[in-house]
Amino acid sequence: MNPYNNLYLKKVLGSAFNGDTTSQKILLSIKEPFSVSPDFSTLVVVIRGRAAENHEGEFGKELYLSRYHAEIYRCKENPVSHQDVLISWTYIPIPLDFQVAKIHYNEDKFCFISADNEHVSGTLDKIICSMLNSVIYSNDVTEEQIKKAFFSIENRI
């Protein structure tokens, strides 16, 4: 399975949402940190992206680390037919120092759990709302802004 192809994941999620057990098994076999809702209407998967500059290198050297981001897929809430699934896709950047170990879904919330056992959770709407400026201005956003937005996910009303 190639989780780096969002068109493929949209197709598989739509089929899984419509009850295709093969597609459901494909989603459940993703190797990267991911979580999918029990009804297969939403999926969050962490993908390695481009290298990002990290100014915390030793001896004044700048380090370049791979930027991870979470890709978010969502099926239409009330589709008229199997063909009317209309999956939306977006992504959010993950702070460089928050190494996602796993994602857990519980009671309409996705919880990002780091290798250091830090937790950040929220509904998809809260996650997307908190990270909106980081996505819109992705070329100009600083690491500090990404971190602040990411950790504010739980504190949004």
C-alpha cells in the first residue's frame, strides 16, 4: 500500500466507508501512525514530508529533519448514494519535536501520542481549525507557530 498517494487513500477510504471489507483491511494495515474511525468515515495518517530546518543543532550547525504532517481524510456525513461519498482531504504540519508514535481514535476525537508519551487530541474540526493558518501560510509559518497551533488543539472551544 502506498499511503503517500492521497488519491489512492481517498478511493480506499470511500470503498471502506461503503462496506468493502478488502478496503477496510487495507486501511487497517497501514504501517505509519494512523487511526480510522470505526465506521471508516474518517482517517488520519502521519506521513514524512520534506526536510525542514531545525535551528537546535550542536555547535551552531543547522540540522535538517524530515517534516511530518498528518493527512486527514473525511467522507461526507450523509451521502445520498455510494457514489456520493465525496471525500475531503487536508493536512496539518506536526511540530518537529513531536515525534508521533501512534494516533488513537476515541469518542469522535483523534489523539496524537508522541514517542515521549505527550498527548494532543481533538475532533477533526478542532484540529483543522487550530492548524488552519499553519496550512494556509505553510511557506512562511515558523516552527514556533506550528508548535503553538498544534498544542492549542485541545484548548479550542
